[in-house]
Amino acid sequence: MYDSDKLVERRLNSQKVFSGRLLHVYFDEVELPDGTTSTREWIKHPGASAVVPIFENGDVMMVKQFRYPMAQIFYEVPAGKIDPDEEAGPTARRELQEEAGLTCQQFQYIGHYYPGIGYSDEIIHLYTAWDITSFEQQVDDDEFLIKERLPFQTAVEMVHNGEISDGKTMVAILRAWHWWQQEGPFSVES
């Protein structure tokens, strides 16, 4: 059995094998805790933010979007990558405006998570937003979304029954629901 401090792998060398617009793939040689060497393939990601907008009546705004790798449509919370020289909070607010056509007066960080720890350094920051104002979506030219407003409890049930299966959305909905039940400024049906 290893002590936690003896689990760290040390990078010996790193080679970028692919450089895309969003993702960069690396092939590294590492020294393992026992002194032997191995290789690691991993993806560098700029990070992302996701936000659960909650209306006064307890509805949440979701977006439906076709995702090419899975060739299917997913329910998602508004989310997107962090641009260079941008912080996680402004990214979440920007995506709320672009994807959902919403702005908010109140905004709360509810944590983060790592969606692919075995192959990527991606981190997704999670937020909830309320005191919502609606306007027209401002999606990117290559982005096609349909907004759908759902009762918060329905979204939670959709996570549990598998209708919502996108990882960031599942985590964001459940974390936001828990936070909202404990700390939210107004109650939603449970």
C-alpha cells in the first residue's frame, strides 16, 4: 500500500502530437512512484464554465443541441470554453447570454469538476444564476440550439432517469439543486 504522497508521477519529457483549435494532444514519458517509467497520452483543454439559470417560478433553462461525436441531441445547461484571458465567471455569464438569451442579476459559484481525469486536464466551473432577464439568443454562427424551459424538479428527475446524460449537465443540475435546497434565495418545488 502506498502513502498518498508516494503516488505522484513525474514527467520526464512531453511531446505535443496534435494541435487543434480547441484541443492539444500530448504523449508524455513519466517516472512512476516505484521508479519505473511509462507513457501517458493526454489532452490539454482550456477549461469551461456551465450555468444553471433558475427562474422565479422554479423553472430552469436548458438547451438542446446535436453533438457530433455521439450523433445525437442532448439536453444541456448553457456552457462553453473559457477564452484566452477570460475568467470562469465571465465565461458562464457570456454563455448564458449567447446560448440561452438570458442575463442575471444574481450569480453563484457552486463548484467545479473534472470530466475526464484519465485523459484530459479539463476543468468545468459550475454556477447558478437567478433574477433572470430574457432577450434573443446570440449563438455563434456554427451553433444551433433550441431553448427549453423545464421545472427544476423535472430536470433533476431527467438526470436520474437518463434523459439528461451529458456529464457537465448532470453534475451542474444536481449540484445546483442541492445548493438551491440549502442556500437558494427562494424555494422551488421538491
